[in-house]
Amino acid sequence: MKEKNAPPPPEEEQDPGYHWQRYPIMSGFFNGVKSLVNYTDWEPEQRASADTTFEIHNSIPMDPVVANPYPDFASAEYLKEHNPVSQCYIDKAEKVPAPNVFSYPGIPANMTAPYWGSYEQLNIPRDRCWERFGRFGPYGYSYPWSEGGLGLSNHSVKTGTEVLESMYHKVDYRGVDWGDAQKRCREKNKARFEPTTPGKKPVARTAYVLRTWTGYKYDDIQLLSLRAMVNELSLKSGGEYDVHLLVHVKDDTIPIWASEEVYRKTLQENVPEEFWGIATLWSEQQMRTYYPGPWIDNLYNHAKADIYGVYRSAHFPLQWFSQQHPEYEFFWNWEMDVRYLGHYYEFHNGVAKWAAAQPRKFLWERSAKFWIPSMHGSYSKFSALVEKETLEKKEEPIWGPVKFQTDGSGRADGLGMLPSPNSTIPPTPIEQDDDEWGVGEEADLITFDPLFDVTKTNWVFKDDVTGYNLTVPPPPRRAALITISRLSKRLLDTMHEETYRMAHSMFPEMWAPSVAFHHGYKAAYAPHPVYFDRKWPAETMDNVFNYPKEPQDSPFAWGEHNFLGSTFYYNAGFSAALWRRWLGHAEDIGGGREAEEMGSDRMCLRGLLLHPIKSEAVE
């Protein structure tokens, strides 16, 4: 069967409200597993002609494969540098091993390509796609409650699922204690993380922290996602990660700090039982004691909110949490409305390795822009362009800690700033550096949107700066919108000291980037793949997102409407619709069981970071 590239739905006759609404709507995202082709035969929808056809097979033309992004822990090469890895299990009896998940070794024909970012740069296979049975089946998606699953596939198309189900053993998730499983995994592998074995490199440990709150509703898809995080990041890696729920107790009158019984009752009433063992409670009342201030000299509180409110200080509990857990070198700060469609370990380790490989020279400058491969070419060409533009504009590159006027505040050392560590002082002037400084150095901050200069925009929270001397110009600042990020222990330690010793703070999206900026820490925007639902001209996209003419035109200001059709931003409208379509749900833009049966079956998407996901109801 041949299917023509589906034409976009007709546009509204009236003039669209935004310029990008004039661009054709794309539909290649929705092609399914019966249209899979080898990567070498794939032609992105953006490059295909309107009369392009592709074949829909009677069955899935490829077999699923185990997704295994881990090092070969048993290989001589690995054991030469590291201690052995002991296998981890879900149950105490060690009869139920951590399960595998499965992807397909191809891409649906005519699949849409991402507009910016890259799989190859982040060490993610470019020739794999994920459908819901292979991704979530091993976590209970497809089998019933009576067998320990969630039974969510009753209304789904099931072509080829018998092959997938033959590749894994069903886990009975009733009674699973993920906290205990993580602890046992960590304990049996503790030698890996200690610098005690001569000739062996210790492995850094990472906390994966999800910020949640009392009253949060954990739907079934959220349960599947949490199981995937613990399994793929912690158990399958031999304890490299621990997943934590950092639970905001919104009622400040509940004395969780005074009574173990009150603490336990509050936790158990607000977190699903299988995750009790990975949850930590906190409250704003605690933060008032931990960070007493005094909070003076606020530049402008646009939100008109209390500084202890999570809206203005989501970083307080993360800083506090990091002080309680010195065993971790890195902390992923994650939100409950983010989904990753792909393998968690593959993505997070790929991002971390990419950031560690980046030289510091012009890193802040290129991290302030979007890399659009169809416009800029390779990442190295993009980096060269950014360097050229910076020098042509005679802008001083960011090189080590930033100097700015602070005298007269009367704080601590009389300068109003903590001293920066010696390790962030550049070893040479930037002109003498041959892209050497920083290569192999772990990033202190990794973000998923550009690290932009707020003073060049009219972003509404740019002046929510507290505790700095207002008799001199405000400190220079950077921000990255959406607070999901990876932070090093040393960055969090500095943020903590800036808060409790100096009574400094800023709006959450601005705080970690600005502290890193001030003290010369290594920070990078990871170029993860981002898709758009419309066929933007690459040059227009570059101008809109990278070269706004006026501050108010910035995509992080009044121009933020340009993100509405994307898969990742705080207000992205396409992300949730695409996610629910992938789950099999019928949306206004189409989908559902009947559409899948009549078309090319279940959607199969490449690894993809989606935000925000506020609803994921399925039939």
C-alpha cells in the first residue's frame, strides 16, 4: 500500500494572528510502525515534495531491539579502569532483574526532522524510534492489574505486540518498593563510587530530583514514567543515579520537622506507596528557618510574591536537599510536567558527556543561541560562526569569573560577593587558548534552553534580584527558561552560600545561571532536538530566535508566542498534543485507534524531550 504525503489541514481564511501560522502544518510526526524505513532511506518531511509517497506494510517491517545504552560492564576494557558492576534487582529475593525496554531500528517514512539540536551531538542513536508498547510495556502498560500491571492498552492497536511481549517477563509491580531497590543496588555496588581501589576510577554519583507537591495527582502514565526513571537511571546502571521525589508540603501548619509520625502520615497520604522510599518532604516554613535573610534591596518583584514562595525561590529546597546529601556530585533538577520519549540513561549520560567535551572558549556565547543545523550546518561550523560574530561586534568574551561593581554593600568581605574558586580562573588569556581549557571538565550547569542575557530582553522577571547593592548598577545576569537542568555540587554549594551568607537571590530561572556566570563555572545549553508543527523557513527561524531586532522581540519576551508550535518551552502547545497522540489518544489534530488502524499504525518517535505535559488521559 502506498500513501501520499498527507496534505496539511486547510488554514483559516482570516489573517492569522502570528506570522508562523502562515506556514504549512506538518504531519510526518504521526506516521507509524508500519511505515518504518532504514535511516539511510529516510527523507525528512521538510525536504519531501508534496507528491511524495511511502509504503505502508501489512505488518511491521522490522523487529524491535533491546535498548542498551550502558557500557559493557563485563568487558575487559571497562574493568581495566573501573570496579565490577553487580546486577541489580527489583525484589529483595533477587528473582526479578531490572527489565529491558525496546525500540525499533528505523524511522517512519517521511518523519519530520527536528529544527534545532541533534541526536548525534548528544550520543543518541539517530536511527531508533519508540512506540508505546516497547517503551512502557515492561513497566506494566499493557498487562492487567491481576498480573501486576496497569492494563492501559485495551483500546490500543496491537500490531506486532506479541513479538515485544515475548521479549520480556512481566513484572508484578504490586508491592514494589523502589526506595529499597535503589538502596540495595547502591550498597552492592558501593566500591564503584569510592576512591579506595588503586588503579580504578571512581564513578560519580548523581541525584535525579523531581519536584512535586502535596495534592499532586499521579496518573498511570506518570507511574510508568517514574518506574522508567528508577529502573533505567539507577538499577540498570548499577547505582550511578538515585531518583528522589522532593515533595513540597503546601500547608505550612503541618509540623513535618517536629514529628516522625506527622512526617510519615503526610508522605503516605500524598505519594504512591511504591515511591514512599524515595520521597523527601519540605515546606516553606522550613526554608524560612534555613534561609532567614534579611531579604533587602529587591530591584523589582514583578510577581508580587513572598520570596519563600516556590514561584520565586524553587532553588531554596534544592539547595537545602544538596546540603543533606553530600554523597552526590551532580543533581538533576526535574519537573513533573516533563516527559522524555526515549531512554533516560541514554539521554542524560549523552547530554553530560557532550557538555564535558565542550571547550570553555566562547561556550557562554554559543550557549546563548539556538543551533539550527539546516541553517548553520554542523555544530563546529555553528561554533565558528558564533566566535566570528562575537569578535566582529567587539564584544568581550566571557572568560572566567565576571567582574562587576559591588563596593559599598557592607557585606561579608566588604565587596558584597563571595570569592570565586581558584579553579575557575582561566589558565591563559583567551587569545592564547587553543580550545583546550574546559575539555574533559564536567559542566557545573547544563540547561535545555539558551543561557541568555536578560538585560537584552524585556523578560518580565529580569529584575527580580534581591540582596545586591542598589547604589551601583545591578549585577549582570543570565537565565535559562524552564528550570530543568543539571547542577554540580560545587555550584549548589555556592548558591547555598550566596543565599545564607550573603542573602542574595534571584528569580529561579535566573539564579543558577547567574551564580555560575559570576563565579566562572562551566555552563552549557545542551542542543537537544526540538520539533515544530509547522514548516518554518530556516532563515526566518534563525532571525526570529537568534537575532531579535528589539528587546521586546526576544523569544524570551513578547516574542515567546514563537514557541507555541514547538515541543519544548514553558508555553509550548504542541508538546502535550504530540505526547497524547503518541499514547494513542484522539486529539483535535487527529489520532486515536481508528485513525491508527486506517493509517500506518502506532506512532514511533525518536527520543524527544517534551514540556509542558499537563494532561495525558488516554481512551
